[in-house]
Amino acid sequence: MESDDAIKVYKDRLSNLIDMRPSGTRQRLADALGKHRSFVTQMLSASYATPVPARHLPTIFSVCHFNAQERQSFLEAYRRAHPEKATDIPAGKSTRSINLLVHDLGDKRKNEKFDEALAEFARKMSALCGDDE
């Protein structure tokens, strides 16, 4: 199987698994990765041969609550597509989501920038604690 075909296989598998999750999962994943939702859509699309970055896998597994069988099945397909990266897949730690009540700044763009700054702060704090996913 060619690399592009192998990438499509695991991306299809990943997309199907995420589609079985509750509504809003893609947005939660985008937030956890510090990316826009369009990044997640492209990352999951088999139309794009760009690999899913190995460093994102622990976050994907945690946010999407993959069980052991789903994780194993996906990782087997991922390793077939990227045998050279088999050792690059981080074990990762579980993540958790928190909700904060903050002041509405009255402007969509300002609110988005504020939210992005908080998410970046959380990622940096996690890195300081040794969880640099």
C-alpha cells in the first residue's frame, strides 16, 4: 500500500471514530490543539495526504475519549502509514477540560483573542508541568 493510501486509511478511521462522538467534538479538539476548527477538518480529511502530526495523537485520544481498542486500531493503521515515526508517537497524558466564566467584551473578535490567549496560557502552564503535548 502506498503511503498516501495508508494515510487515507487511518484518516478515514479517525474521522469515523470522531463522527461517533457527541456534537461539538471537533470544536473541542480544535480548542485543545490550539487550532481553528478548519485545521481539524483538514487534518481528518482523507482528501489531504498531509499526515496527522504524531504530537497531536495523545490530545486526540484524550479529547475524543478513545477506548483501548479504538486507540490500538488507529495506531496500527497510523504505524503502517508512517513506520519511520513509530517511536515518535508520544505516550501522552490525559487531558481535562475546564469551563471559565469571563466577562463578555462585547466584540466577537476581542472575545476570540481573549479565548485564544487563555488557551495558550493553559498550554504553556501544562508544558511547565512536564506535559508538553
